Amino acid sequence: DTGVSQDPRHKITKRGQNVTFRCDPISEHNRLYWYRQTLGQGPEFLTYFQNEAQLEKSRLLSDRFSAERPKGSFSTLEIQRTEQGDSAMYLCASSTRLAGESYNEQFFGPGTRLTVL
Amino acid sequence: GNSVTQMEGPVTLSEEAFLTINCTYTATGYPSLFWYVQYPGEGLQLLLKATKADDKGSNKGFEATYRKETTSFHLEKGSVQVSDSAVYFCALSESGSARQLTFGSGTQLTVLP
């Protein structure tokens, strides 16, 4: 399967601990997105990379959150000093721009469910 | 800013019933519109899309028409199946850009045999 993969699928942590999630996009997709989804809500945009450059960050991405994509392939999302309000599903998506297309379809991974106790 | 408002769920239908899930949006310019589906235990999948006014997106018997005059993109299916049970999300992105998707809150559909 060559879809978007995320690791781990589930993470339980105690308040105040740091956590790191990994996303492996579809091979050769140069765009990578992170979203957060809380129960009963749609995904909310966090940040976006084109290759290794982080081009946009949402106001939702507080100083405790940091994302990297060092070689333009996989990406990591780290949350420092976790809070109970950080409990959510963290989704990764990737895409590539096709010539002549006016949009880019985003392909989503299965998500990492974070529970902060 | 951009926003998407979806019909609140959950929606429960009998097999072969007609489905409509309403979606309206607020956006600057001419966004692209999407319906994504999330089956139990799986990731979000693109169901259909429309990139300009009056376009009709269709897939797996589902249809939605981009109505600029009413800023709507309602999802319809003439005869639902049990296998259509899932959460459906309406979303938009600014046209011609690589920018993020803005999602509605989702509508849970359950189809009973």
C-alpha cells in the first residue's frame, strides 16, 4: 500500500509530557498538511509544507507545537508540555500539483489519536 | 474567513431511500468544493469535487452541484445502501492554490437494512 501512513496510531500520555508523531506521505508528493480533528468536528488546518519549507501555520498552532519536514519527505509533529485540550485526532495529508489542474487532491492518512490524561 | 456549514446529523435512513446532505459555504473568490467520506476505522477519502460554478461532481452514485448563487454544494444519492454508512464532510479550498481545506463539522449517516 502506498498511501499516507502515520505513526503511532494511538498515543496516551500524561499532561505535561512531550509527544511526537510521524507522517510518511505518498512518495513524490511535495505537499504535506497537518490537521487536527476533535470529536464531532471536521478537521482543522494546522500547518502546510511544500517540500521542506513550512509555508503556512494556523493560529491553532501554538508555541508548544512544532512541525518539521527536514528532507522534504516524512514529517514530524511535536507537542511539548501536552495539555488535556490537545486530545484529538491528528491527521496528515499529502498532495501534488498536476499540470493543468486548478486544485490539488489531498490524500489523508488514518490519523494519530492522542489522549492526554 | 472561509467557512462551511453542514446539515447537522446524525441521519438515519432505510436502504434504497433518497439522501440529501446540505452544505453551504462562505468564501472569498471562487473556491473549489469537495465532499469527503470517512468510513468507520478508515481515513478521509475524497468522494467528489467541483472546481467551478455549475460543475456537477459525481462518484459511486453520489452527486453534488456547485451553486454559486446560493453558495451551496448539497450531496445527493438516489438510493442509499448499508455500505454508505459513514461520516460525510463538505470542504472547500481557495481555487488555484495549494492552501488548506476548510471542513464542515461532518454528518453521520447510518443506513439500515
